[in-house]
Amino acid sequence: MEIRHCYCKDIIMIVGEIGPVEVELIYAIIFALSGGYFGADAYGKTLAQVTGLNYHWCEGVQMKTLILMLNPVLQILFAYDNVSVSLEKNPKETMRLFIPVFIIVGISFVSG
């Protein structure tokens, strides 16, 4: 959002746009469901055990794998949505300002 503000000078949120609040809401729903509704041991179970679905593909998918795959997708979606306007105006400067973000995300993927 700060990078977008540097180039646009004003932040105009469009209806239907995914912003920081929406991404935090998605994460809160995931963690609330997994911690409160599914139980603390939900990450060790398969999708079939947690949801009660009897599909063959649900038996091979663990909840921790599903959350692990969903997390980078949400991060990329959020980052692209916030940086796309800045990339159109000045891609070189946007990438220079984004270097610390790339480093932090890279460290989180390597360590996690």
C-alpha cells in the first residue's frame, strides 16, 4: 500500500478489490476454523477426516498441506493487487522499492 501511495499519491480503493483487511480476514477465518471448529489437531488430519467428505482425492490431502499451498497464493494475490498500479507507472523503481519485501518473503519460505 505504501508503494502504491508513492506513485499514485492517493489511494483509491475500488469496490471488490482485495486489500489488507480482506487478506487478514481470510487468514482469520482459516485460523479460526482450524483452531476452533476443526480442533487443534486438524493440521495432522486429512481433508476427508476434517470435513467428512468421502471423495477419494480428499483422503490424500492433509490440512497442513492445503494451508501451506493456500498461503503463498494469498500472498501473491495480495502483492500483485497492491503493486500492479505501481508497476504500470514505474516498474524499475517499484522493483527497487520491493527488494526488502522479496528478501523477507524469501526468508519466510526458506525457513518455514
